Amino acid sequence: MIINNVYLEHSLESWPFTKTKPSTWLSQLRANAIDRVSMMRFPTKRDEEWRFTDISALTHLPFRASQPENNIHIRDVEHLFLSEAKIRLVFIDGHFSSNLSIFDPTSLTVGNLPMFLSSNSAYLESHLGKLAQFEDNVFAALNTAFLSDAAIVSIPKNATVRDPIHLLFIATQSEVTNYPRCLLVCEEGSSISLVEEYIALNNAKYITNSVSEFFLAPQANVKHIRIQRENMDAFHLANCAVSLERASHYQSIGISTGARISRHNLNVYLKDEAAECTIDGLTMISNQQLADTHSCIDHIKPHGTSHQQHKCIVSGQAHAVFNGNIIVRPHAQQTNSSQSSRNLLLSKTAQVDTKPQLEIFSDDVKCAHGATVGQLDEEELFYLESRGLTPAAARSLLTYAFAAEIINRIAVMSLRQRLEQAILSQNCES
């Protein structure tokens, strides 16, 4: 389906940024994205990258872009805050909320797009829109076309941020599309822990279309926790691109439990020697949810290391998709890479499509990948029930044990406890 230009232009007319005067480069970036969108179409199951994921329902949802609203009080959302986070940026339907956020407005380390534009436009120009390419990605192009705000985190050289920074994106409006945007720039030798979280306050039907760009300078260290737990009527489409320079380290933990249909594209580029990444993911879905995770880890230079483990827990009539690709370029000698896809089916109607893959163009490498799909062990269930647990409690405990390997790697205690409770209380279907 070709993107409706009339709808796109009408939506842009009501978009907040068109009422201001953005920088020339930003106007050009948005214009380029608009031009690109006009030549693109929504992907279908006939496209190889989308053959397991039917998003035709989106073509019947011509939702307009969300508008800023200031009717959310802190008492409505304080239960979502992380006690460990001393810095918090909150976005309501994709728009920055200063009264719900905690940060130092005099510092340019953390802020939103208008703040950085007013004082450091050249810095933004050198990073924003440079990594998440939209030439062949309609959702990244749409996000860029509607770019009006963003969470910006810039960590100076050799700085260490010990407490996690919380980026909280809250959906409240019905029948709208939100366009969250994140930009993280870590200068040489810096270190940070970042929590990027998406959640809804109600059961409204809406679309979240997010884009994140992470730049890691030499010897930078980033721990990135991404949580997607939107409501069961939502649609969540996300693109994240990460650039690693020499001896930098990116650790990612992604948890996905929400949305009727979700798709997360993660592209990691190891651009210089001795770069490292560790990618852990957990998808837990039920009923008729569809969750699709696509990742690409691109080893470009020698001595790179990457390890990826993705787990899916699927019940009801839900459908999980994992497509993980590791590329080792011709000059990326002595690469060490591994990839694992492990999947647990909790019902006879649950479905998983998994495709771990390697593309190796070097001869001096150490690479491995594998996938498993199974069910809960009947003997283990019988043992737990014989010890006094109900069948539901036994299933819940074994399900948690399967997920715990990923959950236990989350260093933010309050967040880990929330996720543990959610998994233990999940009603596992037979």
C-alpha cells in the first residue's frame, strides 16, 4: 500500500513543529524524509523481511499525529518512576513534559530537542538522523518526517553516570500516532546506564513509531535497558541503530510484553577494532499478540566480539518472530560471535518463527549460532505439583525460571522486581 500523501500533508499541517522555525538543516532533514515517504509503501508479507508479520491492520488506522497535552499530573504516573533514577525525561504521547521530568536545565548533558537546538544546533546536526537511515525504512522515514521533539543524552569525555537515566514514554491519547525519538552520544571513555521504557495509561488504540540512535566513541560503555509494555490494543514499531567505535562496549537488554502487534529492528555496527556488544532479549506474549524482533550485528573491523541471546515465551494464539543476522565483513578478522534463540511454547496454538543466521566473509573467525523450540517439561511440572503447587503455580514458576536468565541481568533493582512480579503473575495458558 502506497503512503497516502494527502493524509501525510494534512497531518503535518497540524504537527506542532510546523508552527515554529526549526534550523535549516532540521527542516531539510524532515523534507528529505517526507519526499522519501511519498515514494514508499507499507511492507506486506510478500516482503522477505516481513513475511511472518502481517501489519495490514495498520493500513486501516489513518491515525493523526498526537498533539501536546498537559493534563497529566505527577500522581497519575509516579508509580512508573524508578527510585534509582536521579535523571528522568518523560514524554507524553511523544511530547516532552518538563513538570514530570527531573534534570538540570542548565546542563546540556540531558534535555530535549528544542533545548539543544537553541544552544548547540551544530552538535545535533552532526548526529541526529545520521545513523538511523530511512531510505528503505518507511517507519523510520515517517518518524523523521514528524520529528518535533526527542530525548537527548550527551555524556562528556571520561564522565561516568552511576545512576540510571530513565527515558519514559507514556501513551495516553486514543487513535493517534506517537513519534518518540532518542539520541544518545557517549564521548570517549564515558559510561552510562540508560532505561528506555514505553507504557500506556489506558487501553486506547494508538500507534507508537519510535527511533533511537546511539553513538559510542572509543572506550565508551553503555548499558541499555529497553522495556516495551504497551496495552493490548496498541501497535508498536521501533528502530534502534547503534554505532561502536574502538574498544567501546554496548550491553542491551530488551523486554517486550505489550502491544497487539510489535516490531523492533536493532542494528549494531561495530565500526572499529575491539568493539564489543552483548544483546539479550526476552519476548513474553499471549492471546493473539504478534511480536517481531529483527536484529543485525555488523562486524566491520577486526577483533570484534558479540554475543546475543533471545528468548520467547508464547501462549494462547500468540505469534513470536525472531530474525537475527550476524555479518562478518572481509576485513573483520579474529571476530568472536555467538547467537542463541530459545523459545518456549505454553499452548498448542502458540507459534514461533525463528531464524538465526550468519554471513561470514572472513576466514579467521569464531562464530556460532543455534535455535531451540520446546514446551514445559512434564516431569518438572509433575514434581512441583507433587510438592503442593497448583498446576497454574507450577507453570508460572517454570516459566519464570526460563525468563530469569535475562531478567536477572537487569541491574536496576526496582525495575527487575516489577518484571519478576509481572512474569510470576502471568496466567499461563495450557
